[in-house]
Amino acid sequence: MAGRIGENDMKTLLALFAFMPVAAMAQAPNPADFPQQKQLAPNVYVWSDVHPSGLYTTNDLIVITTDGVLVADGQKDPETTKKMVDGIAKLTKQPITVVVTGSEHGDHTGGNASFPSTVTYIKSPLASGKETTLRMGNTQIQVLDRGRAHTGTDLEVYLPQEKILFASEAYSNHIFPNMRAAVPAEWIQTVKALRAIDANTVIPGHGAIEDGPAMKASLAAFEQSLEYIVAEATRLHKAGATVEAATKQANWGPYAAWTASDRNATVALQRVYDAIDGKLK
């Protein structure tokens, strides 16, 4: 688990970041402004509502076809998920028939009781391995497993005709990576694999929805944040700092200003330390 950035490169990065302006922390969403629905392509939408923490949004993908509606991920509780179900009913008379569990965590599954009892759930592991292709009407939908990320059982959804990728919790937009259930080095490789997909629009599991190019740039920035965090934690581990000491000594560069850095940084240190010490499987 030696960081992917060399020690000399790390020193150079730290020196550069010392002279870089730090971006302001993203403003927490105003609950009065949510839920929000945005059309990505004909019959394809992203639904956003406020995360239980209140710090950012949780996002879901909605794909309407002539053979029913596919939804990727849900919301935190039945009431919040029902808002999405009711919103879908205003868009189409087609029933929700498939729900993809991109993230098994409660902020994405806590409201699943509000989905129709007849839906088919697609969860990890995929029956056909790394990919399952659905044909719903004339719409081709690929459910992907590109490796462990935030949850360890992460799935993504890709629409090859529309070139839209829903990354679920493998990617959060300018939110300090939450590694509490992650294998850090594998998460980096998962994001690299997602970036290799031919997508014009990438939707994060959490965080603001921007235009296509901005979202792709944000995904690249998220990969860089993972590499930086792993490298910094590896440096501190090599120096013999305890997790408690490392929490005070760590230089997170521009990522110190990312949302939830105060909540997630110590967790990230512990996970990287555990990986180096061979405690993760």
C-alpha cells in the first residue's frame, strides 16, 4: 500500500499547494430548494435531495423506457424516497420496474419501502460478473461493477446510447472521500476504470450537479484527491505518527476545504493505516 505518488513528488505537491488559493467550502444545500429534478437527456433524469447530514445532496438516476422505469439508488427514508416516486409518476405512466442498488448504505436504501413491491432489485454481486446489460424497450442500460469503492459492493449504471454514467458512491463531487468501508487503493483503481468509460456526463452519488464537462473534470479531481490522501497518510505512517497525531499533522492541501473534510479525514487516515498494516481484506 505504498502511495501512488512518490515521496519526492509528494513534497513537491505540498510545496505547490502552500502557494495555491484554497477554494471555499461548498455551501450546504438549502432544504427549501429540494428535491430537485434535472433532465440529462430525453427520458433520463437525475433526482437530488438533501443528505441526512445536511451538508450535501444524494443523487439518483431515473431512466424512463417503454418497458418501465429504472431507478438507480434511493433516498434516506420512505418519505424522502416517496417524493421521488411521486415525481416519477408526474413524468410518465410507466411503472418503476427496476431499482439498481449502487450503494447499500442507508442514505441510499433507507427509503426503499416506498418503491413498488413489484420492483426487481439489482444488487452486488452481479449475476453475470462485472456487467449486466438490460434491454428495456429500445433503451440499453448497463449495470457495472468496476471494483470496490466507497461501500465495497459498489455498482454503477451506464447508458451507452446517451453516454451517461451514474457513478453512485464511487464518486462524490468535491466532498472529502469517506473511506469508512473502503479499501483505499482499490477505490483509486475503480475511479480510473470509470474515467475510462466513454461518457459525456458523469453523475455523482453525492454533491452538486453541473454540466457534462465540469462533472468529468470533477471526477478527475476526485481521483486526484484519493491519490493525494493515500499518499499523505502513507507518508505519516512511514514517519511513525499515530492516527491521532497524524490527524493534527496531516496537510490535506486543497482538499482541506472540501465538504466534510473535518468528518472524513481521520477515518481516511485510519483506513490507509489499516491497509498498510494488512488489516483490510
